[in-house]
Amino acid sequence: MVTEKGTISINTENIFPIIKKFLYSDHEIFLRELVSNAVDATQKIKKLSSIGQFDGELGDLKIKVSFDKEAKTITISDKGLGMTADEIKKYINQIAFSGAKEFVEKYKEESDKTQIIGQFGLGFYSAFMVAKEVEIITKSYQDAPAARWFSDGTTEFEISAAEKTERGTDIILHIAEDSEEFLEESKLEQVLVKYGKFLPVEIEFNEKVINNPSPIWVKTPSDLKDEDYIAFYKELYPYAEDPLFWIHLNVDYPFNLTGVLYFPKVKQDFQLNREKIQLYSRQVFITHDVKDIVPEFLQLLHGVIDSPDIPLNVSRSYLQADGNVKRINSHITKKVADKLSDLFKDDRKAFEEKWESIGLFVKYGIISDDKFFDRAKDFILLKNTEGACFTIEEYKTKLEANQKDKDGKLVGLYANDISKQDAFISGAKKREFDVLVFDDVLDAHFINAMESKVENLTFKRVDADTFDKLIDKGLKQEVVLGEDEKKKVEETFKEFVGNNIVQIEALLVDEIPVSIVVPEFMR
């Protein structure tokens, strides 16, 4: 082969500084892009073999990543379909011409499109974020000589003959001084595991495979057992408690979506990490930030979502809003609601036992998503001080006979601190009033949401006023104090409560003689 020199086909001399500084938010992404390209090349040769377009031996298809600290190089090697010199000119020198896109188009009748990761021709050039020089040594699966491509980060390139007998491609990065951190073994392995942990082709580093090519979400749910889901959860979160339950997503129309979402055990303090869901595109890790694709109230879930139909920006670093994102968001909400509904119907007792954790998600959903209430209204539970649980309709029926205000509206009494409100709770029970427990951080907002969505139901804190004012039972007490005595009592208490209102009223004989109350509308 005659050595050929030329200019990379781009529209500006400043493309490489732009790539290095602005295209990718994090320089470590170069490894994700180059390893993903190697996976593409490997998947392509497997596909060609399966449809009879390649009849050679596939051999060991592992992708190998290695480094040489002294030579200051990182090498990514695959045994995929390789490239001819002409293909190098086409795919490497013409920036933003996507080889993967052309491949899918060519074999669209036979190819499984979800197996081709690459969508952006700029991925290869992320190498120049960390390398001062880049070499490609490649040999095509076709009957063509091996070729070498070289560039020093300018728009100049060189293509020449190469000594390579095996099919595949080696990408050799000559690391720049400001990126030598990537020549540290621990750093390199950390980045590989972060982005390549579930890539669909084995990735070898330091003579060991560092990824799981067949994660649980690419398998058929009917082939999996509970222990498989729990084992995968431990793979994702080694130090977490076992999850309460999970939802396996497996959709192929009108969009492709797979994944597994886990409901973790939730503590009442609600101080949770919202970045526990990992977003993948064809098993390539993209981000922990799923705020657009997952409803806000479900961002406290754990697990994995994978979809090739989620639009990413050109560097595959963050989501771009479009119709698919909204449809996936709605689908996830529906799947979660359906799962909770099934759990409630199948084993209500077990559902009630898990309500402390489940309830936080459900309440958060009702507060933040107007449509979620309609899906959840039949399995929302209200728990009383005796530990009994009721659906909304069950509780309304319970209140009908004994707990109404003067306008005939049903009144649900509640406590938010049982230990401090014990005397009031005891007084309510003497009158055969039921008292709910609303003591978590979302309950104040949950009460407001419920009052706005549930007809003929209001909630009042058990210590918000005297019982005869909270619930109208038609009982009237006469004040036995004279005017002078009332005034004296009022003045005495004002010394302690300042400018707050002091009321002298007749109470039932077993009520607390003195109490400080805050009306519900002021809370």
C-alpha cells in the first residue's frame, strides 16, 4: 500500500479544540465511546456471520483494553469486522458520518437494530480529549490488506500499510501530559466498569473480564426467579437491604424500553439519594440523571432503564426532550401503579406490612402527579392508632355513623405525634372516634391533596380544638363560671400566653381542663 496523506473532511480548523473542550462534559467518556465502537464492530461481524455474509471463524470476540505507562499509551483492541483503507477514509475522515447508521440501513431487513450502539460519527474523535496522537491499525474481514491511520490532533492524517494478520481493529492512544491520570490502573478500571459494566460483549482488562454481558434486564421475565432479581440488586447496590419488590420493564412498541426498577425499603426521614436509577442505551451507561424519563416521585426507586429510543445529545451525555421521553415517563408511571394494584389485590396483608415504605412513594406520587391519584385511589391506605389499615372508601364508610362536622362533612381525626398527643387520642377513643396516624414528612401535603381530591372528606388534627368543635355530636355544655370568674381566669392565662386568644368554654367532664390549640386552617 502506498502511504497516503490528506486532510480530514471537516468544516472548521478548530474542530478538535471544540471536541476537547465542549463536546463532552467529562473527558473520561472517551473510553466509553471507543469501547462502544469496538462493541459495534464485534456485533456487526456476529450479525454478518449469522446471516451468511461471513463464513470465516469468529474466534474469541473479547474486547481487550490495555495500557503501557512507560510508553504512555492506551490500546483498545477488538476482533470485529475491521476496516479497509477506503473504509477508514469514509468512516474516520468524514466526521459525523455514522458507520453504525449505514450498517443498520443496509441490513435493516435482517439486523437487530438494538444491537448497534453507535449513532454518532463524532464518537471516535473523543480520543483527542486525552490523546496527542491516535493510531488505528485495522484489518477487514474482507480480502483486503491491513491499514494504519495516524493523526496528531490536527486536521492532517496519514494512511499507510500495516502489519496485522488477524481481523479487527486496534486503537492506540498516545496520552497527552494533561491526561496521564488515565494511565493509572485503578483509574482506567474504574472508568471501564462505570461505562462498560453491562456491555453486550466481554471486555477484558488486566487479564480479567470486567463486565456482565447478559444483565437481567435483557432476559425474559418468565425465565427469571426472585433470587435472580435479588442477586442483580446486590450487584448494583452491594451494601443495600433487600428490596421490597421490583418491576421488570419489557416493551417493544411504540418504543423500546427494558429495565428493572426496585422499590427499596424507605426510612421515615426521607433523606434519599435520587441518583440510584441508571440510564443505559443498548447496555451503554449514559447517566444517573433520569429526571425527565422517570416521574419525580419515582426517582427514589433503584434499578436500571435501557432504551435506544431515548434521544441523547450528540455526545450521549444527557437527555433531549421529545415525545418518546414523555411516553416512556407515562408508561413507567402506569407500570408502577399496575404493580402496586396487583400486590394489593393479591396479598393485602403483605401490602399493609410494607405500607410504611410503599406509602411514601404513593403519597409523593399523589402530591406531585395529578393523574397518579386516579391510578392509586383504590390502594391508598389510611392507618389508625390501632394499626388497622383502610382504603379511602372503607374509611369514609367507617366515619359515616359517628364523625361529621356541623355541615355533614366526614371528619378524619389524626395525630402527628402520638406520644405528645396521647391525652387527646384517649379522649377521642372514649367518644368512639377513630384517630389516624399522619406522622411522616409528606403527610401535611398529602392531607391537602386528599382533601382536594376526595369528595366530602376533611381531616383535623386531634388537638386542633375541643371535640365538640371538631365533630358535631349535638352536645352542648353550659358554662358554670360567672362573668367575674371568667375574666379572672382569662387574665391569669394571658400572663402566660401573651397576646394569643384565651377562650373560656364549657367542656365535657373528662376533657383536659386546659389546652393550647392551633386551628387546622392555620397549620
